[in-house]
Amino acid sequence: MRRGVDAMINHTRREFLNTTASGIGMAALGSMLTHDGLFSRATGAEQTVGPSAAVNPLAARPAHFEAKAKACIFIFMAGAPSHLDLFDPKPVLKERHGQPLPESMLKDVRFAFIKKDKALLQGSPFKFTKHGECGMELSELLPHLGGVSDELLLVRSLHTDQFNHHPGQLMMQCGRGTFGLPTMGSWLTYGLGSVSKNLPGYVVLTSGRGSSGGATLWQSGFLSSTYAGVLFRNRGEPVLNLANPQGIPVELQREGLDVLRHTNQQRYAEVHDPEIAARIASYELAYRMQTAAPELTDLSGESQATHEAYGLDRPEPKDLNGRGKQGDTYKSFARNCLLARRMVERGVRFVNIVYASWDHHSNIPKELPYNAGCVDRPIAALIRDLKARGLLDSTMVVWGSEFGRTPLGENRNGKREVGSGRDHHPYSFSMVMAGGGLKGGQVYGATDEIGWNAAENRVHVNDLHATMLHQFGLNHLKLTARYQGRDFRLTDVGGNVIPQWIA
């Protein structure tokens, strides 16, 4: 009963203001609709509102201050790669290989699988080499990334609040390890809109087996569904059900959409529900995407040199296999990296490439080379390609995951021996970033001598998000959305911008 009364009051109040001739009535209407998210912040009350024109929720909006980044390609390595075998060389850990940790260090520590009373330290079997003028040390598994090391910001001191995959992935994508929250891509498109007219502002590409978090990693949460990520496919139609059924002419589809839009606009005029405006915008975007998406995913116009640089035609390794393999994974991941560049060129704001899985609880010496070999060449090619096209300064490329892996070998069978895998580790992990106004050729932060804790210049996930938003001209404290009586933000109740990262 109360819900119906509230609806009647809100309806009456809005209709009164909509028909009031005085300037204060229109100003109040504009204020209400801006709060509801129906006015573009760029145009405010100057934008025409009425039953004949629903406002585009993805219209480009101004940042809080001058931005250095315009787009982000977030390459999410779901499953947690071992920082100790890829990014963080630990000679002391190698020297202490097979030794136990002091009981005091393990007393209050939780593991997913390790039996800590019999756990032993495990050094990396891979060599590390210095690269570039900056002398950045990277694993032998990442030679191509080493070739662009002077463009990279390598952060070795991240830590998180979560130690299991799904909560950890939500933490990295949403700022908290709980369901129902908007992701990074949702927050960016909510805050800035999109400059692309024919493609979504937020696109998701996947390779490998699929992540623990699934579609929750590109949800819009309590924000309008307009801000959710749109999943593109590797084969066939770029987006499911995008093409017209056989025998349906374009003219008939346009007439049907016009009728549907008119019906939705009538309903919008009655109840002023922002989801109706989002629905109208989504239908119109889908119509435009029918031409834009196939052109985007047609790579035949790319040069042979580009195909070779990204490794689009690489065969699957015959002598390697692992958790990251699902079909032609090497080709699909390379294709996704090239598609990400093409999307950025066409105005897509946020591209999330999700590749799983790096959950190496065993067999690291044989399986980690498969995963690393899959991503090393295409990501390095993407960074070089963006730079050559003048896009790297305005495009932030991020390589990251939900947490790291333990310096201890996994021993879930309970035996006192060094295993061949590593368990989940939230206390320290590494990430790589490039472009978007970040300072390349530097290593930020450090872990202790065995890689257990982030010991120097510690970086929480919320600090990472605050700094990323800053590069887009957004104050993370002001980018908020009210839901259930609280102002939410990507950085929750924490987060600090890290000035040392900024060029």
C-alpha cells in the first residue's frame, strides 16, 4: 500500500513541475532528473526532456578535473598468477628452498589448502633477467614484456582482503568482495559516459576456461543496466542475437523499434523510471551495433605484420598444457588483444579481457609456461601498437589478478615435502600497468626477502582503484551513487591516490 502511495506522490509532484510555467518549476524538474541520472551532467537542465526524447544514459560527461586517460584495457588474469615466478625475484627464497617457516609466522595465517604444520618454502625454478634501460627484472617466461619494460609500471607490493577466488575477483573488480556492486567499467561509464556512438562503453572479452566470478565480474550492480559490461564472443556473431532473423528486412526492424521506442517513451513520461531510458538507449545501440560490431571484429583489413606481432596465427604448443587451455586459447587471447586496440580506436571506454585460469596449485614448472606464453607476446604487441598509433598516452593498460601465490609449496596431501604448486596468497602480489599518464620504467614497492608480505610502499586494491580513477580525471571520493540510504563508491571507505605512479 505504501509503495502505491509513494508512486502517486512522486508522479503528481513531477507532473506538476513538468507543467508549471515558472522558471523555478523547470529548474526543480531538472534538478530531480539530474539526481535520477536522466540528465547528462555535461548539459544539465539545458537538455530537452519530455516524452518524445529519452536522455542517453551513456552520453559523454565531463570529468572532475583534466584527465590523462580516456580508455582502459584491463587484462584480468583470473585464478592468481604466481608473482614469485613471474615478477618478483627472490634469491633468498631460492636459497631456503625446502626449509620450514618459523611457527610464529604461520600462527594466525589461513590457507585454502596448505597443511601449514608440514609446509616448506619453495623457490622459483625460473630465471629472472634485467630488461630495458630501467633494468626491470622479469621472469624468463615473459621475454616480450621485457622488451617493453621501459613502458611498464611494475607494482610489487599489492595486498588484498580476500584469499578465495570469487570474493578476491569481486574485490579487484568492484572494490569489495561482495555481490551486487558495480564494477570498475561500470563506474567509469557511469562517471564519464562513452564517446562511442555505435559500440558499448564497456566491453568484455574472454579466453580460457572462464573465471570463478563469471558474469558477476562485469555486472552493473545497483547502477542502471546501461553500465553493465557487454560480452563479445570470439566466434560467430560478436554478440548473441545481434543479427536479424533470416527474412526480416531492415526496414521492418526499424519500424518495430520505432513503435517500441514510442511505447517506452510514453511509459517514461508517466513514471520517469531511469531504467526505461536505459532500455530505449540499449535498443537503439543494438540497432547501430548490427553494422558496427561485424566491422569491428573483421580483422582482414589488419596488416600481416600486425597479425604476426600479436601472434594471431600461433598454434597451440604441443609440449605444454595447463589450466589456461580451452580450445585455441593462444589464438583467441591474441585476437582479444587486437580487438581491444580496435575498440579503443572506436571510442570504447573500458575493455575487460578475462583470461582463466592461473590457479596453479600444482605443476607450476609445466603449466605456468603455457599461460605465460599465451599472454606475453600479445600484451607486449598491444602496448607497442598503442604507442605507435599515439594511443598509449591516453589508454591505460593493466595486467592484474585477485591475489598472489604462497612462497610455500602446496602440500594438500599432508606430506612434508616441497610441492610443485602454490596456494592462494592475499598478503602480497604484483601487477603491471602502462600508459594512461602513468610513469613507465619503474618498479614500485617491494615484498620481504621471501615474498611473503608487501613490506615497502604497500598498495591496497582500493589505492589502485583511486589512482586509476584519478588518471581519468575522477575524484574517487566524489564519484558516488546513492543506494539504500548510503553513498557508495568504487573505493568503498578507503583508497589513496599514489602520486609516484603519475608521470
